[in-house]
Amino acid sequence: MRRLDQLLANLGYCSRSEARDWVKSGAVTVRGEEADDFGARVNAADVCVDGAPLDHPDGLLLLLNKPLGLVCSHEAREGPNVYSLLPERWRRRNPQITSVGRLDKDTSGLILLTDLSPLVHRLTSPKHKVAKVYRATVDRDLSDDLIPRFAAGTLMLEGETEPCAPADLRIISSREAELTLTEGRYHQVRRMFAACGATVLTLHRARFGELDLGDLAPGAWRELPLDQFGSVAR
């Protein structure tokens, strides 16, 4: 149970002080009755605002097809971000919606967004080895010799002391490949190809675990069930 004013503020409806005015105006009901105490402890399932149940009180889990040019950071100085694609109320939620891992602004494709921090920690933990599939085009012809090199688990990235975990490389055409990783190091795909003398020109994440984009358009998102990866508590 949570305080009524804090619940409304955390779900992005308004500030806590504004929530008190909402309660006084009769806009908020608890179990069908007008609320009269903004400090009352309530179950979110019992609360309605203007006759409608609360908006995703248990949390959000979204699959987004990230367009090029957007970052996964909340820092305004880094430029336009993926959260600008979401409804305004969701952008005011606390805990705030964040990405599960990141895709840089020059990478498109599948990214998960959630306000469930335990889920973020679970899916980004190296021990869970969630497979992520990327499609890359590069500036030079790819040799079949790269396949065992990526799979060996010995490829070193510049500035690091531990080799990359084994990765599955599938060459699609002379300058296009699909790479499956179970790690999430900084700019890892680009750096792996750079270690082999190739520059990545375009990069797109096609899968995350068992999830893919389907026919989801760039900039669009769809909701996933909160138990998509097992039960999660706030």
C-alpha cells in the first residue's frame, strides 16, 4: 500500500502537492468513493482518476524499435532521446522509465524500456547471458576466417584486458553480417569489427533473447507482459 498523493505523483499524474488539490476536487475515488484524505494508504487497484483506473500502476515493460539519431540517455546535453517517443505521463513516472542496456544514436533496432529496476539489473547481468542479435554492414569484404575468430573467445578489444566471450558470426553477403552476442560491452559490435580491421557503417539490433521486432515501425513500441522474463517485484 502507498500514500495516495505519492502514488499519483509516482505514476506521473501530477506533483504530490497537485495531487492534494485533485483529491479535494473530487477527481479521485477509492473503491468507488470520493477520496477525502490525500495521505491515506491505498491499494493502487482500488484507485480511479476521473473514473478511470490508474495507468499501469504495477510498472511498464515496452519493446521499442529505436530509430537512428536518438540516444538512450536522460541527459539533455546528449541530444534527443528515445523517451520523447512515449506519452508525457509515462515520462514523469518515478522510478523513471529507462532502457535495458543502451543503443547509441547511430544504432537502430530493438531496445527494451521499463521502470522496473530489478528487471534492468536482471537482463543486463552478464551471468544471465541474454543473446542479442545485430546486423552490421562494414566498409570492406568479410572473410570466412572471422567466423572462428569471433567464436574462439580470444578476441581482445582495444583498451581492455579480458577477451570477448565467444560470439556467433554469420556472413550474409560480402559486407554484411549478423552477430550474436551474450555480452553488452561499450560499443562492442563496432569495436569487435574494428579489432579485425573493419569499420561498421550501419548497425541494427534485430533480436533480444526470444524477442524480435516483427512489423514494428521505427519509433513505434508495443507493451510486453510484466512477467515476460519471469516474475519481477519493484
